[in-house]
Amino acid sequence: MSSEIELQIAPIVQESLMHNSRTFQNLQSLTASLFGVSAGILGLESYSGFLFYIIFSLLTSVLFYIIRVAPTSISSGKKPLDTSRYFLGAVDFWTGGLMNGLAGFILTWTLFYGLVSA
Amino acid sequence: MAQVPVQTIHRDPQLFYWILFPITIVMVLTGILRHYATVLMASAPKKLDQKTMREQRGLVHGINVRGNFHTLSKRSFNARRDALITAYESGAYLKDPENQGQPPPNPLSDPGSMEGMMGMMKNQMAMIIPNTLIMSWINAFFSGYVIMKLPFPLTIKFKSMLQAGVATKDMDPRWMSSISWYFLCIFGLQSVFNFILGNDNAANQMAQQMGQMGPQTAQMFGPGVDPNKQFLAEAENLAVIDHYSVLDNVEDRLLKSIRV
């Protein structure tokens, strides 16, 4: 009950939250395609390619946090690596991009691998 | 340890220009076409007559009062609640009060609901027709070509899917035919469409099907729903609310926040 009252005192605006996560998803799917391009040009195969994707998409999340989220979030009194000022769900923020961009990554990876090394 | 030799197949480089790029370009253009077809075919919401509008807005008013009661003072909330409950129970907002208590009309006989179904049919058609056309186009022109190699290994089970139309027994399942490039395009082009058309595009049928899988939004004013029952349920919901205000104890919270 008390948390409900707190939520009503400081309400969360659904539209802004959706806008934030949509912007982030856009960035993720776009960068996933670009990672696919670079993995294909580098000629990575099987595990090293997927590892490349995982590392770089996590790196995207970290950079997004450092550049866009951290400056205002830390100065407003949140702990470091706490995204609750702009996003609901920390797991979703850090790893949601992996599933999001996987299809785009595989498509461009296959395309450029085929174009470059075949 | 016996190393399996890597299969190499010498392919004509022209395959890329005559198979890979046409399929990709056609897929992208179909997506764009589908997006604009959906935008054009979207029927404008039908104009409601005054009575229907009053019925719907009356119900929405009750729901909003119920959802935001904490911003009202006790007195004004009580006044709103009493007025709404009396109106709901007497059926003051109903479109045709003499129909009260009768079973709802058959949704199929209502012309208004037919229009909604037509809209759904149109959407389905916009998805199915291009897919069938492209599938048969690829099958007719490009079947039997091996065009690419996947950058990751797959098990033998995928062979029949990826190499449809290529009946070569010992070929590595990593080699893929044109039809499997088509499937890759279906799944992976969403990010391209996001980039070209903006985020809420209707270009990708996979995304739309995902959306339909999700929880169906409850139809509030759909055909076959008895508005009188909705009003009575809403009156009950309003009656059981235990009112409090966000301004309760606000002075304590203020003092606590400025204490040094």
C-alpha cells in the first residue's frame, strides 16, 4: 500500500518511459546490423562471431549508460549503474538488446561474410 | 584427429548480382509498399452519434474517476461518486434505455461491427498476398541455386530447410539456397525498416504477428457487450473505493524533507 501511495505522489509517465525504451531499442537494432557488417568483413565464424556480437552489444549498453543516462542519473542521487531514473527493469536495459538485434545481426553478418570471403 | 576438409564450391560471382541483390531489394520494397498500403487502407474511425458517444464517455468518466481518485479531495470525490452511481444505476447514460435487460444483439447483424472485421481482413490480405507472390517468384526463378555460406555451423537437421531444391547429399548444411536467404530477410529486415520508415511501421509481418500473439486488449465498446452491465459493474467498482488523498499527511512529509 505504501509503495502505491509513493507512486501516486511521484507518478511515472508511461509515454515518456515508452519513448525512452523505444529510442534505446532503435539504437540497438541499428547497431546490431552494423556489428553484423563488421563481423562479416572481419570474416568471423561461428563462436567468435556470436562472442563479437555479445561483447559489442553489451558495450553499446554501457556506452549508452555512460553518455546518456549517467550524467543526470548520478547527479539526482541514484547509485552508479542504476538506470531506474529512465528505464523500468535493469535486466531489460542491460541484456534486452541481445535478443532485439540478433536477427538483424545474423542477416548482415551472413550477407557480408558471403560477399567478402566467399 | 582427422580434420574434415572444408568444402569449397566455386560459384559464379554473378550470382550475387542476379539473385542476392534482387531478392533483398524486392523484400525491402515490399516492406515499404506494405507499410504505405496499410496506412492508406486504414479506415478512419467512424463518426458516432451523440447518444453512443455519451454512453462511452460516461463509462470512461467513471473509470477515470476510479483511477485518479487520489488527486481529489474527499468531498469532491464523494460528490462525483454519488452522481455517477445514481446515473449508472438509473441508466441515464444508456443509448436506448428501453433495451435494458434484453440480450445484446447478434454482433454479426450489426453493420458497424462488420466494418471492423473488414478492416482485419484487409490487413490479413496485405500480409498474405505479397508473401505468397514472393515465395512463388523465388521458387520459379531462383530455386536450385546455392548462393551463400552461413558463417556459423548448423546441424544436419537444417539441411532440408536451408537447401530446399538442392538435392545434394553430402553438402555441408552451411551452404544455403535462395529461399533461405528469403527467410533470413523476413526475420532480419526489421531494423532496416525501423531505419527507413520510423519505429511504428507496418512493414514487417513478423512483428505484426508477434503483436497479435500478445495479450488482447479488452474490447470496451465492442459489439455484443451489454453497456448496462458495464455501467452496473463500474458503479460497484466506484462504491467500494476506500478514498484517500495524496495530500494526506503532506505537512509531515514536508517537515521531514526539510529537516536538517
